[in-house]
Amino acid sequence: MAEGPDIARIASLIGDPARSNMLLALLGGKALTATELAGAAGVTLQTASSHLSKLEEGGLLTLRKQGRHRYFALADATVGTMIETLMGFAASRGHLRHRIGPKEPALRKARICYDHLAGDYGVRMLDSLIAQGAIEAEDDALRVTAFGEHLFDRYGIALAPMRALRRPLCRSCLDWSERRAHMAGSLGKALLSHFTDSGHARRIEGSRIVQFSPEGERRFQQMFPTVG
């Protein structure tokens, strides 16, 4: 038996269709009940409970108790990044599940990926920051430049507290719909919060779609002008 991390166990946990649907439902960053996740997976509550126990034991989910209620969420941001990266990889190889509907264009335009912005707007944001010289990219590694420090400070985004966290400040995350990178990490979360906390963007209830107001659209375009 080969020594090292047991990727086969993680792959088997994610590979089950019901469990993968549960993980995708939690990719929006919200904690959900077992009943809600059973509906997302298309299984009975008893079967869902078994799947959730396995995911929790595997370190992919965490259980939160609030009074008599029990909620499940992704264990941390790295799980969300892993799921989104797998989605991007599957899309790049042509492995897609099509569900055509009116929400699809909005989902591809701007959506939440655990706690940061993904979709066309997420990719545009990273491209623009690189073009402006605020972020340097080398392969999948991202680094904030001295100009970036000044720029984010101007936007009211303090980097020092984020650097004290165990979570990476910024990292590349493969976008499944654009098949290019958007920004994850503490900075990615802060940039999305910059718009949601001000009311310039909001998450559509029951969906991962992020909808910008007209003023939010103008603010986004001002902060992240189109490259080229």
C-alpha cells in the first residue's frame, strides 16, 4: 500500500451522486438542515443522514447545533475551493450536466463560490486586478503587490488582519463556467463583502446567484475595468 494522503477515501466520498449534490448545495456558503440536503440529493431523510455522517467523518462537513436544530456546512473554505476546482476540471474535460433554464445566464454571470465571487464577474475581477498591477500571478499562485496594498486600503479593505488568519490571503480557483481562474481566499471574501455589505449586490434566495444593483454594476466596472 502506498504511503501518504488517502485521496481514494476523499474521492469515494465526493464520487457518490447523492453526496456530491449535497456538497454542491452547501457550496453557496449557507448551513442547511438534513431535510434540506435530502431534498437537494433526491434521497430519503434516513439515507441523507447516513451520507452526512460519512461526509462529517471524512472532514468535509461540520455540524452546527442551534437549540434543537442541526445544521450542516462545509468544514472550511478549502473544501469549497476543492469542489469548485473539481467542477472546473470536469467542465474543461466536457463532463457537464445540462439543466437549461432562465437562471443559467445569471448563474454564469455572477455567483457565490463558498464565500467569494465566481462566474464571469469573478474572472473579470481577477483579470482586472492583475492588469492594474494590484495582483501578481505566477501559475496558480497569487500575490498582492505594493500597489495592491494601496488600492485595497483605498477601498477600505485592510489586509493586515487577513494576513493573521490561517487561511490564504488570496489564491487561484478554477471557475467551472468560465474555465479560467477567479480569486478565492480571505481577500476574495472581502471583495465580495465590499459589495454585499453596502447593498450594491445581494444573493438571490435559494440560489448561488449574486445580483448587482445598477449602482453596484457601476461600482464594479469602476473598480475592475475590462482588460484590453
